[in-house]
Amino acid sequence: MTMPFLKDEYVIVLDFLSRGHASGRYEPLGQVIGTKYFSLLEVVVRKDVTLKSGEQIYIGESKRDQVERIKRRIKMNDLTSFARSELPFVVEKLIKENEEMFVEFFNNSRPLTTRLHQLELLPGIGKKHMWEIIKQRKIEKFKSFDDVKKRIKLMPDPSNIIRKRVIEELQTDSLRYRLFVSGPVRRF
């Protein structure tokens, strides 16, 4: 389930810079994260538009009301300190809102190599948990995070381990396998 560069249609605002970066030219900017593929982006905001942290905005191919254009993909290091502090809370909220999609990951994950399974890329999931998850999902598909937690002994909180993995994928460009975040930033 590694992903190519996929585009988000909606994003959550992490921070709004009404005058842009101190070192750059004056243009209102928003630092945002995609709601589906967790893409970190910097967008140029239309004149006379103010964005609020936590606000969901449209950046898809159709007419955009609040965003003039997508300026660039950014790394976690490019985020303002405020945006960086908001990131874990926004990621957690997005995971809870899309619980069904992440539960499907537990139901449909598969081996990456003969020695490595997608489940093992999640923090706190080793071989024992992996085999127990595979055994339980053959009996019956998981319905929710609570169902995963209830049926797998000593299982860490599923939403928390997914959040940790998403943050790890956002922080590290050199990961060999990506489960949830669209690919790394490319510098040309």
C-alpha cells in the first residue's frame, strides 16, 4: 500500500501567514495538511481572505474560493513553530474522522517482502501482534479501532500507533516504505 504522489482535494490549515515569510516577498500564505494523503503544502491565499487554524479548505482542480494557487510541497522543518505544534492534533483528528479507512488497513494489509509485513511498520507492532491480527481478521474483519484493541491482547491504541507512523512519514524523506503519507518532497 505504498503510495505515489497523490493529490488531496481538501486540506486543514495549520497556520496562516498574512504577510508571508519574513525572507520572502509579501504574499499571504497558508501552511496546510491534506485530509486524505497527509500532504504538507504551502498555499498562496487570495487577497482579502483570512484563514483560521483548523479550518478545512478546498484546493482541488475546480474553482478555489480561498486559495489562489499551491506554492509548493513542504517538509516538517519548513513549518512554523505554531504549525508544527498543531500538526499532531490535526493528524489525530483526521485519523478519528477516517477511522473506517484505517481499520481497513488492519483488515487488508499484506506482506511487503518475505520477511516484512505492512503491519510491522507500525510502531509497537511486532511479529506476535502481526500474526494475531492476521489470525483474527480471518475469523472476522475488524469493525473499529475498539474492535482491534478488544480482540488483540496487549495491543497499543490503534489510532495512536497510526498517528505516530504518519508523523514519522512526514518527518523522514528516506523511508523505504510509506503507508499513509504521499511521497517525499522532491527538490529539482
